[in-house]
Amino acid sequence: MNKGRVRLAVLLALVAALSFVAIGARKVATKLAKDAAQKVYVPPGEYDEFYAFLSGGFNGQLSVVGLPSGRTLKNIGVFSVNPRNGYGYSPETKPLLMTSHGFLPWDDTHHPELSMTNGVPDGRWIFINANNTPRVARIDLKYMETAEIIEIPNSAGNHPSSFVTENTEYITAGTRFSVPLPQRDIPIDQYKGNFKGTLSFIKVDPDTGKMSLAFQILVPGFDYDLAHCGKGPSKDWCFFTSYNTEEAHTLLEINASQHDKDFIAAVNWKRAEECIKEGKYETWHTPYAHNWYDEKKHMAFSEIIKEEKVIKPEQCPGVIYYIPTPKSPHGVDVSPDGRFILGNGKLSATMAVHSFEKMLKAIKEKKFAGDAYGIPILDYDAVVDHHVKNVCLGPLHTESDGKGYAYTSCFISSEIVKWKWETGEIVDRIPVYYSVGHLMIPGGDSAKPWGKYVLALNKITKDRYLPTGPELNQSAQLIDITGDKMQLLLDFPTLGEPHYAQALPASMIKDKQAKIYNLKENEHPYATKSEKDVKVVRKGNEVHVYMTAIRSHFVPDNIEGVKVGDTVYFHVTNLEQDWDIPHGFAVYGADVPNLLIMPGQTLTLVWKPEKPGVYPFYCTDFCSALHQEMQGYVRVSPADANPPMIWRGGGKEGKWIVE
Amino acid sequence: MTKAKMPLLGRVLVAISALIAISAFFFPLWHYYLEAPQYREGLNMWIWLHKLTGQVYIINDLNHYVGFMKITEEMYWEFKVLPVLTVILTLWGLWVAFTGSLRAFKWWFGYYILYALFGLVDFYYRLWQFGHTVDPRAPIRIEGYVPPMFGEKQFMNFLIRSEPAAGFYVLVAGFLVAALALLVTWQAGKARRGATA
């Protein structure tokens, strides 16, 4: 063989070997992608393993998402009106959005938290805070509808909320934007010493879930940012991070970033209870709204309360301590065993893991490093247990997998870092896209996490999906945490900005879901339980239409006698008792969105016609094969006319009742 | 013997060198490339003789967290002086080529060396100054970080790559041609000296 042939043979062999390597590498990559796809694939007709509840941020709602598929199941109207179903527009739901400032159609939802029993989500309710006009809502997990909203007086920027204690004794609320308390007109540059915050505790009735404001602790005017309550040994305490201990009132990004350490406020709520019992509190009279939905009456009610119990720390020693924590800490997280309290110092590369035991010891031995407006500041070295060094850039939040590991989200370096609670040793990192805020492991802030996935809730989306103009949805990434290495499984857009989220196994609540409202138990004062009860009643300028909806007609579907200047109330009862047969209701020219009426439910649309004419109304939810025929007319006559007052429908004709 | 003269080839090369130098106005001298998890597409900044281009406003916006100075053309007098020095380099070079004065050529060549040294040393000084003049009140505090002049360097979440760009190579080419002119002139001088001896 000559040299040329040898060279050719070697070359060919090399090319062949390289192609094998290339094919092999491609196969591995395909296998990984296939592996990920299998892990998130929920076959058609089958269910997701977890219900996840994602706050909607500036949409004021709460998204229900299935995991691992990432499918959006529902968007629950909480602090914002929801044109989809008329929430916040109908007289039945409007009272839920009442505040001491009147009716508010919007807020900013941040931190959903499931009710807990023994430190574990129990699937009864989920709470969520409103940041802008301080409120806390309770959402019933049977109906997945907002059941109650309580306003938080003497506060502003309700951010460290709505975190619950081990047995849902209390929900936290707190002040991110300190204000003059009680509110008054003073120059803003007199912030220092005059502006204050409160850390509030909302009592939850263990049977009904009904919320009431138990007490508020008046605290110095720092920015109270996030909270979490203790578990196990630390169950009597709740922890609140703070920034702006500089008490800056302008250009906070610089002026509130000067101290190397800010504080975690440790609040002993048992001690607060004692002080309340001993009368060591002041009664303030700032009005606040308390709103609740009556399931039987299908109607919300609102009351204004003008009394709150305010604890001043100096009158109740032992109720609050400050733990120094580097630097402008954002999230505060408690290990599942309740032994460690972690401050996620967003402007520091080192996180401090505080020991609850050491904290108690430091309090007992009075190891104080001074005080802030009379609140003892504990000695940092006496409380800190260990540090997580060089964890990442911009650590914000931490969740646990229940196997001894913590997972920290890093905003600046766009990654999730896995480390050991006990030692602070970093074991794994994974990039996320982009700039992750909160992260969520099902039950990841509870005593017993279901540590299968972590969901990254990212603030920046950019190029992750097909572009949709300047405004993009936020993005979430689902990551498998069952192995030694975290594995990215799925990337999906979310509605609004999901700050925090919660999740629990679907099996816990799936079979308890309400399918209908029982018509027999409908105690709505304007309910019409059968077509024979249909009527139209005039009370001066008010016209009440007692209307029914069933496949595929309204009764009445012809209404004559309405005059310009009347206010017409369409009280529509959906007579169906079958699952997933809602009817919609909309009227031409009405200044409110449609109603989406569930089977057995009664809802009201209020309409003030302004011009004479004949106006159609119709069913907006495609309910049946003859949905298109589900329509009717209202005749509107001039104000000075004298039209016949009649109705038709269901093959009958009736006369109005005039009261 | 009258004043020493350059050989024709040397003069032509000097003229070429001078013209190459002025063409550096049309290309950026240096390129900065920043990459971070949330900037996978990267951020670019190009430094020219007389201006800055690229996403300087985004870089400045990011820099304010750590208190770096805002990068602007106004902040650096070099953007006014370098163009003048370059124009001088070219005009002077053309004059050298025109007169063919050996003495003037040597001075001009020396000027080219000083011009290059000044550019590089001043650039490094500016990088050092940039890293050591941070706002002490910045939210995130950093310790003396000097951006790389050549190659890659990690800074927080950014990988920063710095490399010469076309304009720099143009100037290098100009200098090499000038050096070639020097070589040609030197060899011609040697030959002449050999012939006289």
C-alpha cells in the first residue's frame, strides 16, 4: 500500500469516528429533551399532579395552574374586577371590593399562602395580600372563589403578608411604605421618627375561616418587606425582614442601601396575646372594611369597623426583637424543622442563617447590641449560626425540599442555587430565564414539603416565547429536583406577575371541588327557583326582573314597560343543576360586563337605559346546541310615555307587579 | 553631501502609512462585549477615535447599581485630542513623503511610536480609573475592579470581553508600513554608505 492510501484510510476512519461521536452526542441531547418531555406530559384527559396557585401581581388575581404541565386552569378575581364573570361589577360581588376609601376595582396581589394544620397545607383556604391598599383575602378552595377580604388599617404597602402561623391561628400583614401613624398631614422630609409601620396579625376562625384583625404592633418606620412564621420549636414567632433602616424618604435605591445590615423583626405572637389579655394596648379608631361572601345568600356584605388594638413595644416587652441581617434582606425563610431563620440579603453575596435556639438564648442573656426606638437589637454574632458564602448575586427567596436542602433564587445572576440547610454548603446551581424573583416548591415553606419540583417565577421574559409587542407575559420554569442535579423541564408564560406561589397535591382538594350551587339551598333574596316564579316588579323607578336561565331560553325574554330614567335589575338565576353549564348574560349598551352565572347561582346585572328603543340581551356562554337562540328583548319607552307593563317567555305572558 | 534624503520607495510607504492612519476614523478601535444570563444576546460598546457607539445607555444603566461612573463622550478629552493627533500623524507623514527629509522622517516615526504608546497607556489608565472611581454610596459595593483590556474577565453576573477592533488593526497596519519604510530607508542608507566606502 502506498502512503497516500494509508493517509486516506486514516482520514476516513477519523471522519467515521467523529460522526459516531456527533450522533452519540445528539442522541444524548435528544434523550434529555425526551426525558424532560415525558416528565411534564399529562396525557389528554388525565390530570396534573399538583394544583399551583400563582399570584397575578398587577392583575390583582390568582392563577390556578396545573403542575407539571403548566396549564392554566382558572384565573380567580380577588382584588380586581373580572369582566370574564362580572366579579366586582355585580351587586352580589361589589361589596367584596369595598374599603375605607370606597369601592376599589384593583390591587396588586403578591403572596398567596395556603392554610396550614401542623405546619402543613391542609387544602381549606388560600390567603393572598393586596399591596397597594392594604388588604388580605381568603379564597375558598372548594369554590375557588374569593370568600372574604379584610382591610388592614394603620398601614401602607401591605407586602410582608399573607403568611400564616403553624395552625393558621394568624395571618401576617405589615407595612412596607411607612406613613405617619395615625395618618396626618405632615411634610415628607419629617419622615424620621414620625413615619411608622405596623406588624398586624389577623385571626382566622378555625371552623369558618372568618378573619378578624387581632392586633397591630406599632414599629419604627422601616420598610417591612417579607415574612414567614415559625414552625415546630419556633411556632410562636413570626419573622419580618426590613430594609430602609436608614429611614430615607427619597431616592431609596441609594439612600436606603447604606447600612451594611438591616433587621429581621422577630415577633412573639404568644407574648402579644398575653399583652392583649393584660390590657397592654391602645385602642385606635381608624376605619377599615371587612367584607365577606355569604355562600347561601349568594351575596357579599361589607361592614366598616372602627376599632383596632395597637400594641406599643415599650408597653409589651418581649414582643419584638431585631436581628441584624446583611444587607437589605428581601425574603425571610424558616427551615422545615423550624430551627433556622434565613435572611436573603439581596445586596450581599453572603446569606446569614440564624439559629432560633441561639436567638432565644441571646434574648435570655440580654445579648443586645443597642436598640432601635426602644426595640432591642440582638447581637448578630450571638444569633447567627452559619453563613452561606458566595451563594450568588441578589439572593431573594429560599424554599425547602424536605430532604435537608434549601433552594435560593438569585435575581441578578438569574439562577437557583441548591445548598444544605445544616452547613450552608452549596451543592448545585441552575440558570433560569431571566431574573428570578420568588421560587416555589409544593409545600416548600411548610414543615413537610413535597420536594419534587421547584418553579422559578421570573421577572424578565425577553426572548423566551414568540414576541408579542412590547408587553410580554412573565415566565416560569419548572425544574425537577428529585435527582442530585436540578433539571429544567418546562418553560411557560404566566398571567400577570406571579410574585409568590403555593402548590399542593391535587388529590388533597380535587374531589372536594364544588360542581354546582345547590338550587334548593339558594337563599338569594332575588332568586327565582323555577320558571313559574318569574315576575317583574316595579318599585318607583326601580324595575326588578326575576329571571331564569336554562338551556336554551331566558324567562322572561320579552320585557315591555321600562322607561328612560328607570334602573333595571336583572336578577338571573341559572336553573341548571348539571356540572359546567353556566349561562352568560349581557345587555346591549350596559356599562358593566356580562354575568357568568354558575348552575344554581343567582347574579344581578344593573342597567340604566338612556334612550328609547328595543334592546336585545343574550347568553354569552356557549351553553348548548341552541345557544344562539338564547336571546331576548327589552323595550325602553320615553320617560313620559305610558307603555303596557308586560313580559313574555316560556310560552307565557305576564303582567308586572307594581309596588 | 547635502541633507540625507529618503529613497523613493520609503517615501511612498510613508505616504501610504499616513493615509492608512487617517482611515482609522472609519473603524472602531476597541470592542467591549458583555454577556450575562439575562443578556444572552450580549451588549456591545465600541470605542472610536472620536466617539462611542453601541448600547452604552444600557451599560450605564446597569453600572449605576455598583456606582461606576456614567460613560459619556464628554467625560474623556481623548475623544477630542486623539483625532487631532491622528490628523497630525497623517499630515506630517504626507509632508515627510513630499520632502523626503530623512531627519523629518525619523522624528515622524518617533511621533508614531509615542502616539501608539500614549493611546495604549492612556487607555489602561482610564480603565484603572474607571474601576477605582466608584460612588461610595452605591447600593452594591465592589472592590477595585479594573475591566479587562485584552481578553475576558468575569464581573458579577457579566462576562466581559475586551478586544481590539478594526480601527486598531488599521493603525497597527499603518505602523507596520511606516516600519517597512524605516527598513527600506535604512537599507538604502546602508547601501549608499557601502557604495561610498
